[in-house]
Amino acid sequence: MQTAGKQKNKKYNVNRIRSGAVALCAALLLLLSGCGAASDGQAVRQQAALSGGALQDGQMPELQIAEQQENGEASTAGTEGQREEQMPDGTLSVTFLDVGQGNAVLVEQGGAYMLIDGGNRDYSSFVVSYLKEQGVEELAYVIASHYDADHLNGVVGALHAFSCGQVLAPDYVTDTRVYESFERVIKEQDIALAYPAVGDTYTLGDASFTVVCPKVYDPKEDNDNSVGIRLVYGDTSFLICGDAGKAEEQAMLDSGVTLESDVYLASHHGSEGSSSEAFMRAVSPSAVVISAGAGNSYGHPTRTVLDRVKACGAALYRTDLQGTITVTSDGTSLSWSVDATQDYRDGDEVAAGAADTTGTSGTAGAGVTDAAAGSTDTTGTSVAADTADSAAQASGGDTAAGSTADVTGEYVLNTNTKKFHRPSCSSVAQMSPENKAAFSGSREELIAAGYDPCKRCNP
């Protein structure tokens, strides 16, 4: 009995050892296969190991594949969910108001509004009326890019007409009357005023904007004190920098701030002193908007800037030719209220009434908007005697008074563009005084002297 008992115990011990060995081998297989994550598959493996049985051929790879597929699907779903959460719901509208020779931009997202500049005094009431037509009751932000009258006057008007959450403005002072009015309304309305620094970021609904300039405030450089922002909505972006010139553009390039944007409002109305080649390359816009007055005396936009716009392949939009322009973003793509214009006449050519030879102006820009139509016509009082003499010499040496040409009359010359006009032509009121000259004689004399007749008044 004792012997038999010992034998039975030995047999039990051998079986237990064999079972333990099988379990150990199964555990080693689990470790070698790299399956350490807790899952339904792991429970199956543990049960198989404890029972002393072996996993069937191919069982482990299938479980691993199932786990990988589950993990992969969860990861993909999470990424897509994050992407959907990041994309904005709704639209952003950016309207470049036609305020003549000035800037005024209205931004709206989710019922929140921001006004950037407001144009000159003559357009202040227009800006207020336009905002009211859009249903604006309160402005979350007002940005006064700098204190030049063609940007600030309309801001003062808007601050009187609407409540405002915060004003962002450059940190310098000037002695103009409009600046005094600006300070006064902020104090009277108890509006929060901030002097932003590069890198400061603000939110407007689901949109955000970051200050990109100026790097420093210099009381001697009004234009380069302009507060500039990069507005972002989803995957779309807008760059608006007031009248920032080449020096401030270089400071932005040196600072490393993000400048690349889909839409660029050409600084300083398309002046040659802004929108340098290096800056345009950094911005790499798909569209450029130029806010300028039709027939302005500054020649804006200049030929140089228009050539740079064309060189970078951007679509062109112009308030001087197309009026108020609105672009709407859904966070991915942009839609415009007018077609891009193919009219690349510079400001002087528009002022002189030169014809649009492309024949492909934008929908609202097929004809030139005559911003000076309501201005008082003038014949000009500066007489260029050398111009009259050259015209007389070209016609055979006769003086203007003694000309034998068939058609004689009074004309106004633009000595810069080499165009001549009737005194009643609306372009005359917009000429720079130094380029204006009165002439009495025949149109043939002027043509012989190298002048072309204005296409608008057809003298």
C-alpha cells in the first residue's frame, strides 16, 4: 500500500511537471510572439496555456491581425474626428469697401464684426451706412492701422455710431485734428484701447488674427507704424498691413513671422514704396486687392506694383475699378463678389482716361468707376509755356494763337501721362497740380507734340 501510494504520487508529480512544462512552453511562445497587450485574444491564449494545450496553427497571427486592424481603425477614426473638429463651421466674410483713396475693411464671422480702418472724411457716413445695412450693431474690434486721415476718419465715425469691445492702434501720437477726435471718442465712450505687439493673437468667432507689424513704433514714420494683421479662418488666410512700407516689410521678413496668405491687401494703396519683390514672394498670395481712388492724384496703383502682382500670378481686384469687393471663405475655399479684373492700367492711366485695352475687366469693373464724377471741374491755372511752344513747333513753327489748324480750343494737359482733356473732363479734377497745364490751340498741334486725346472726354 505504501509502495503503491508512492507510485501514485510519483505518477501525479510527473503529470504535474508535464503540465507545467507545457504551460511554460506556451507562456514562452506568448512572449516570443510579442503579444503582451490585454485583449480578448490574450484571454484565449491564457486559457490555452493553463489547460496545457497548444495554440492551433495560424491562431496567433489571426489574433494579431485583428488587434492591428482594430487599433488602426480606431486611430484613423480619431484622426478624422480631430480634423472635423478643427474645420470651422460657417463662413468668414471680408469686405473691402470702396472708400476712394483710402482703406476700410469689414470682417465678419459668426455674427462678430471687426472694422479695419474707415477711409477718409468724405466716406465716413458711407462706412457707417454700409455697416448698418449689414446688420452691425456692435463691433468686437476696431483696428486703426495708423493715424493718416484716409484711414482714421471713418474709424472715428464708426466709434460714434457703434459700441466697440476693443480698439487696437499703434503706440504713437500726432497733432492732427482727426487724431484728437479719435482720442476723444475713445475716452468719451470708455473703449478699451490696446497697443498690440508682434505675435499678439485675438479671436473673432471661429477666426483668429495675429499681429505681424510693426516691430517697433517710431513717431517719425507714420506709415511704418501701421498695425498689420494676418487673419486666419480654417485653411484660408488674409494679410492686411495698412500703409507699411519697404522698411517695415523687411522688418517682418527678418522677424520670421508667418506672412504667406491667400489674400493680400496691397499696402499703401499700391504705392511703389510698398509690396517689394521679396515681400511679395514671402506672402505668395493667390489674390491681391488694391484699395485706391479712381483717378487719384498719386498714380495709385503704380505700374511697378501691378507688374509685381502679375509676376507672382495672383488674381487682381481693384476698388477703383470694381467698387466694394467681398470675399467669403468656408474655411477651405474662397468665393468673390466680382470676377478678377484683367485691367492693369496704373493710376495715372486711369486718371487720364486711357482705354482698357484688355477688354476683360472684372464683372463689376467693366467700366471705370468715376469717383470724381461729383467733383467740381476745373480748367487748371498752371500754364506750361514750354509745352505750348513744343506743340507750336511741331505744327510748323506757328504759335498757338496764330495756328492755322482746323480745330482750336482750350485744353488741359497732363504732362506726366501725355494726355490732353477737355476742361470739363472729370479726370482734370484728379490731376496732380504739378502735372497739370492749360493749353490754347488745336488738338492737331497737341497730337503732333506727342500728346494723346483722353478716351473719356474725347477732346
